[in-house]
Amino acid sequence: MYQRIGAAAYRPGLEAMEALDVYLHYPHKNLKCIHVAGTNGKGSTAHMLASVLQEAGYKTGLYTSPHLLDFRERIKIDGSMIPEVEVVDFIKKHKRYFEEKRISFFEMTVGMAFAYFEKQQVDFAIIEVGLGGRLDATNIINPILSVITNIGLDHTQFLGTTRAAIAAEKGGIIKEGTPVIIGEKDDETDTVFTTIAAQKRAPILFVNSSNSHFTSDLKGSYQKANIRTVVTALKQLNLKGITDQIIQQGFSKVALNTNLMGRWQYLSQAPNIIVDVGHNKEGLHHISAQLKGLTYRKLHLVMGFVKGRKVDELISLFPSKAKYYFCTPKLERGLPIEDFKEVLSVVNWDFNYFESVSIAFETAKAAATSSDLIVVCGSTFVVAEVLSYLKKTV
């Protein structure tokens, strides 16, 4: 399971997924899929699309990863998680095949999503890429639309060390004759996308960078780019009932309609507590920029990372006068406290180190006054642990 152990679980290639697809009798072929890839924003974009389609009355399947609190978050229809009995029955029914063929956790979950969406006869299935695109298990589908939000330097050990190389991997979701939406224009990657699209005879549309008049309940300023991307995608789909009014209603109720968590999510006030799953350089840059527009007495940052992150580079995005609470998420990939101390030993800031995410969070809460701000970020898994901890302590 990549989410838990990282690189050792990464299996590029579609052979096992294609074989599983044959075994399951090609469930995705009975689905109208929208495929969403990108370094940042693909989860928010997928949830926004789902919310608008739901508002228009379409039965909408949504497959995303990773989950925060419950595995079933990955597979939803109209915002409702797949029932536990469906998960149990699917695994029971196919367990022998999974074990014999050594099907990965991610491949198994993708197969489960497609089978469930087919069984429930959804009108549309929005499918978020797990990692990359070209060799991702989701890439067996033939979607009605492909969306690539943006390109940043993340997962470079798998996808390449330049933005052009990463664009080529994510551009692998562009299919023959299928329109593709590119969320952000960029000199380094535009040519990569236009070349692939030309080879595939796929109409390509770059999103206009001018501000949209639509607003969302997802409050991060970085959502403006995702809103523009979703509006462009919806206009391309040209579906019955998707009016500007429906689009705005969908955008205004993303969290309510889809149960999305962890995107600039306010947990409480006095002090304000915000969690955000931003975890790479681009994502944390957006969080840092968002902080500059807020007023507070003191900033408390509860942060943890997975191994492989350039911690000193990421920390440099944030204010030197903040109070830092570094911690290690409970998984093999979690960056140990010793590594934090070694990397940051030359930086003379207010750093505190904790073996537990919950202790780091509670310490920050105890130190904060009502006019302070606490932000939890750095890793999806740190946010997940805080949300889980709060759920248990309510």
C-alpha cells in the first residue's frame, strides 16, 4: 500500500489492472468517466465537478485518494460513501484472485470503484488519478473528458525530475479523440501537452487565467484556479441543465454535497484552527500565501512530513517568527523527528519536536491564545490524524 510504505509499494504499469479489468468484465466500459490528473488541486477539482453534477440532478460517482478517516471516502455516489457491506462482499468474492495475482491495494480499490459505479448505474463517474497518469491504474478508462490541473515537481523519483518530464507522464491520460482541459498555461509544459494531444487527435483547451465570477465554499485562495478549470470542463461537457445558477449552487455546496475535508478547513474559532492537506512545495506555497491575508497575534504551525521531502526548503516558505510543532505521522513513510533535528539544526527558529501528532496538536492548542492561529499542514496523514483525534475526543 503506497499510502503506508511509499516507494516499495509503487508498481508502475497497467498489465495487472488490465487483467483485473478483464476478470471483472470491464465495468468501466459502462461508465461515462471524467479523468482528473495534476500535481495539485486534482482532488478539489474532482469534488467541485461532482458537486455541480449532483446539483444538476445527475447520479455522480466519485473516486479519489488517499482517504483521511475512512477507506470508504475513496468511493462515493452523490456524496455517500460506499456501504461497508459492499466493500466486504467485493473482497470476499474476489479474494482468491487478488491473492493469486498479487493485486495491489490501489488496483483492488480502483476495480472496486468501477464495479460499484457500474452496479449502481451512475450517470457520470469522476475518476481522480492516484499518481502520475500514464501508468496509473485508473488509466485503463476511455473517458469522455480528461482534465490536467497543473504540473509541479512532486514524486520526482517516479515521474521525472523536470516539469516537462512530469507533464509527459500526466499527459498519458490524454486519449484518442477525447477533449482535454489543461488548468494552467506554462511555457515549460504547454508544448508537451499540445504534442501529445496532436498525436492523439484530442481537442485541447487551455484554461483562461482571468478571474471567474463564481465562488466556492472551499475557502483557500488557491481554489480560484480550480474553479476556472471546473467551469471550463463543464462548458466543454455541455450537459443539459448545467446553467450558471446550477454551477454556482454546486460550487457553494462542495463540502456539503461531497463531504470533502482538509482543504483550508476551519475546525474552530478563538483560536482559529485550520487544517490543509497541502504537502509539496506548490501546495505549501499556496498555504503560505493564504496566511499573509489573515490577521492573528501569533502563528502556530503543526507540521509533519513523509520521507523524501526537503524539509528545510519547505519550512523556508513560512514565517521565521511562527512557533513550530514538528511531529511524525504514524506510518512507515513518516519523517522521523531525528531527521527534522538534523536538517534544521542550523536554523535558529522556535522549533519544538513531538513523537505524536496528537501531542503536538494539543501542545499548540494549550499555548495559543484566543487571538492566535493554529495551522496543521505538511502531510495528508498529519491532517488525518488531527481529524481522527478530534473525532475521538468530541
